[in-house]
Amino acid sequence: MTPVLHSKISRHEPTSALDLALDFAERIHGVGLISVARFFGGAALKANGVQFGFVMKGSLYLKMDGEGRAAFEALGALPFQYSSRSETVTVTSYYEVPAQIIDESDTLALWAGRAYAAALKPKRGPKKQALPRKNHDSA
């Protein structure tokens, strides 16, 4: 089992995203010391100080490079999206982890290792793709 650093977390407050991230962190091995910390409305997973994933709204997202992205898309996985005031933003560098991967701890650890390796690669080009928001006010 990988040691998990419980950074910046109080176990006495309701932290469902943090609790879920801690659960995932305890199941991931082979990437070093994993820390879990607040990340916007969720929780970040970091190995050796490098963020390789996060939990948001009950889902685990892992950092993906081209090969990993193609494999996740073949399994029906979608990239992380969020809405701003004027648009929906798609973050193509993080994909939701398919259930069949989450259900198998060894497979999850393998993909977490790939996500960590992707996070260590030098950054290239834009990662976000903005989509216009639909105007729901016009009827």
C-alpha cells in the first residue's frame, strides 16, 4: 500500500470529494508518496508534489497524454468540463476514469502511473477548448 499524506485535511469536516480522493490514493501504488488536498470544488491527487489527478463531483479524473487519451476515449470516457459564465470549457488533458478501471485496484494503479508520467512531461500547446454556452433565456 502506498503511504498517503493527508495534507490540509481535517477529518472532522464533511469532505466527500476528499474522502473519495483518499480512498483512491490508498488503492494506488507505485507512484510514490500520494498527497490529497483541496482543489477548487474537489480534491487533487499528487505524487511527489506533481498533480496527476483529481476528484470532482464524485468522479476521478486522471491526466492523459495522447496514447492514454485514445485508450480512455475507446472505453467511452469523456474529458473534464466545467461551465464559466459565458462558455463550457473542456479540459482535454484530464479524463474521467471508466468504472472498469476504478473497480480493479491494480488496473487503477497502472493508469495512475501513466497519469503521473503524463504529468511529468513538458507542457505543450493549449489544453482547454471553449464551447459557446447555449442561451436558455430565449424561448
